[in-house]
Amino acid sequence: MPRFAVIGLGRFGGRLARSLAAAGAEVLAIDKNRQLIEDIQDDVTLAVRLDSTDENALLAQGVDKVDVAVVSIGEDFESAVLTTVLLKAIGVRKVVTRAQTEVRGQILRRVGADEIVYPEGESAVRWAHRLMLPRLEKYIELGEDYSLIQIPVPRSFVGGTPASLHLRQRYGVTLVAICRDAQTQAKEPGAAVKCGEFTIPMPDTVMQEGDQVILIGGNEALSNLPTEH
């Protein structure tokens, strides 16, 4: 089970923490505001009131052991910077930090943030999908708990068919289409993927290495798909 720390439980951070927990992740929610902690404590694994710039407090809660820490501190840019630096210093493998402007995003990258989230243009639900499915290529939110996604075909699906894999029964998702002969338009991570051919799958359509699969289902089901490649 993936483990996340979400630091800063305002509108974006609170919804992100709840979305990750709903998708089956272990979530440690952190904020200095007592009311925000009380509001979210029943929706996540653990909610703790502490100062995220206090190294000893972070270590006491095992933040150094999480897979990803998301710093979603709003107006206090200094605290966001110090928290990002501290998380990398204590050994957190991946730190995603919220930034209100591109300039602040550049500064946060320079002090150690692995990824930057701009909440004005990106939803918390989308980021929950990105964190649970690191190889996510495209995502369309169809409702509060229902989405369509495009991901590289998992290794365990290669050579299988919709009928043999029992996608609906085993995973609770539906295969909508296969994107074949996909080409990445740029070399950097997250670059757009262009399909050479879209295939509407039949029950006996064989999935091939290099395919991109387009799936629809509930958010929790989609987050539980195999991620190996």
C-alpha cells in the first residue's frame, strides 16, 4: 500500500488527502490548524497537528518513511520552502510542492521539490490519480468518483485479451480503446503521447507491448490497477 504525507490541509490539500485515502492509500495528514485536523481525522489514516518546519516532529511521525510527501501550504511561502528542504534532508524519496506562481515553482524546484503543482489549474482529484498511477498519460474526470484514464499497458496485461483478463470482474474497469503505435512527442516526462492507431477492442483483441490502454471506471478501481511496466 502506498504511503503519503499531505502537509497543509486547505481546500486543495484536504481534498487531495481524502482522494488518496479513498483510493486505498495510507495517508498522514498534517497541519498547524486544529480545526482542519479535526475535520479530516475520520477520512485519513492519521491526522496530526504539528509545525512542518520542525524536523523532530516530522521524524516522530515517521514522515521520512512515506513514499511521497505533498507540501500544500498556501500563503506562507517561506514555510513551504523550509518544509520542502527539510523533507529532502530527512530522506523523503519524492516531494511534490504547491506553488502559486511559476517563479515560486522554479524556486521550489531549486531547493529540492521533485514536482510542482499549480492548484489554480489542476484539480486535487487529478493529482491523486497522478500519485497513485505514476504512468498516467491522460485523465478525464467524469464525476466525483468516476474517471477515464490512459496509461501504458501494464506488463501483466501484455499478451492477454479483455476476455482472458476479466477486467470488469477482477479490476472493476472497462477497456474502452487501445492506442497502438504510440509516439511520445517530446523526451521529457509527462510529454504528450500521439496514437498511430486507435483500436476498439473485441473480447479476443490481444494487447501488445507498447500499447496505451484507455480505461473507464471508479476512481478507487482505477487506482488499484497494476503499475508495473
